[in-house]
Amino acid sequence: MSAPTGVSWTQIPNPQSPLPDSVAEATSILWRATSIVDTYTNQVLRATVDNEQLTGPGAPRFGFMPGTDQFLLVMRRWPVSEILAIQYAQNRPPLTWNTVASDKYLINHPLIGQYTDTASATAPDGGWSIQLDSRAISSTPPGGIYGPARGAGSGRNGLRLLVSYTNGWPHTSLTADAAADATTLAVDDVTGWVGASGFCYDGSATEQVAVTAVAADSPLPLPNGVGSAQTGPGTVTLSAPLAFAHEAGTLVSALPANVMQATILIATSQVLDSGIESISAQTLSGSTSLGGQGVADLIGQIKELLNPYRRVM
């Protein structure tokens, strides 16, 4: 109520609604706000495990780095934080998958200071492309099923790649109370946390945490039995003990703060634009009323906050 938007969440879905109804509607608003953020940025910002197929070489997302025998793979989600596996097959049915050795690919523009970064929760970072040695996909010596100077083998768009990777910003919450000095936390999602740092958001007890290892309760099997991904509920191991105790449900996130602020503003705009007559709010800067221009001002702020995270490739 002390914020400039002045939203009273007790007024939803209707004035004098029972508390369970207000909580249910607030939860729905927040889910919609999350969806709006992901839709506007053209990708899921929360850390996820992705299995993406690419056809090439020669397609926009699967080609050669100019003048080299290195494939350039442009993934649909960023930042790519970890490559879990790459498989290839001739691009004709039935697909027979083969696994590429893990030393034959790397992330282009990896996260700055990964595994040591203490500022990963403050700004956009990382890239969305992967470099793959074409000689690792070799059935026609001297190296490469298809290459810049070879022109043989599978030819244009003759290959199908299946890339398993992790992208996005880790975001989770505690599933059990954590004591001060604890070095392991039980959380609802361990995806992407290895090497990441974020904040444990808990009022005056908010503190920064860095994660060195994770263990999922039920790792996700990757396609064709090439391994598994650490994702879903489990535990994270911290690089240093907690300074404060935190209750179950406490948010632990590496999402940049401006993304979370944009989500709050989106939730606020839904309430302001819902026609609830009993909500009182201060006039927003540059606007003349609660509705209309006031909500438009919020949307302008939201776009400014989220534009750096939009997927444009």
C-alpha cells in the first residue's frame, strides 16, 4: 500500500473476498505475469533443460563458421549455461542417433566468470551459440561428413542434430527450513544452479549465495540414453555457510532483479486495469488517472526493463 501504485491485494477478486479467494486470484495473476514476461522476451527466462533439434548444415541455425571446419549452432533459448549432450543422425528416416564426444563442442560466449561470478543476478549475460567440430561427425576421411571444401557426404541439410542443454537463470525456493550456517539447501528446482550465484530473498535476512554442486532427487533422462540432467527438486551445496536461518518457501533466485521488478509491475497493471472500483492509488508520474494512461506508463516501464532479455535470433 505504501508503493506508488498503491494496490490493495485484499480487493481481489472482489472487495471483501475471503482470504482463500484473494490468495487464489493473486496466484493466478502472478502466473499470468510470468507468462507475459516469457511471451514478451520470446523465451522462458527461468532455467530449463532443453532438447532441441537442428537441421543443416546450411540452415540459419546450423551452418559453418566462415572459413573453418567448425559448425555454428544457434540455439533458440539463451543464455546457454551448460551443454549436456549432442547427438547426430543422417537427416532421413529412420533416424539413427550417434553421440558426439564431449570435448568436440563448446559454448560461444559463455557466462562471464562462470563458477566464480558474484554478479550473475544483476544483468543479462551469456550467449546462445555453440561451436561444434564438424570432424567429430566423421564418416568420410579426412574428417567431416560435410565440410566447406568437401561438398560430399550428407550435403546441405543432410544432418539432424539433437542438442541437450541448459539455459536461463536459476530460480527456486526452499522446501525445508534452513538453519544459519547450513551449507546444503533442499529446494524445489536445482536446474542450472551449478556455478551460479543468486540471492536468498528473506526481508532483512536477504543474503547472497553461490552454488558449487547440485543433486536432483530424480534426474531427468536425456534422449536415447546418453545421460541425465540435474533438474527438478533436490539439494544444492553452497560455497559458504548461510549467515541467517530461512523458512521453507523462501525464494532463492539468480533471476536479474529487473526481471522480477517487471513481473511485479505486470501483476500490478493487471489489478489496475481490472476495473476494481475500490482500489485507490496515487497518480503515476506523467499520468492523470488510475486507469488508461497510468497503466500505459507501467507498460512502458515494463518494456524498458525486459528489452535486454528479448530473444531476437
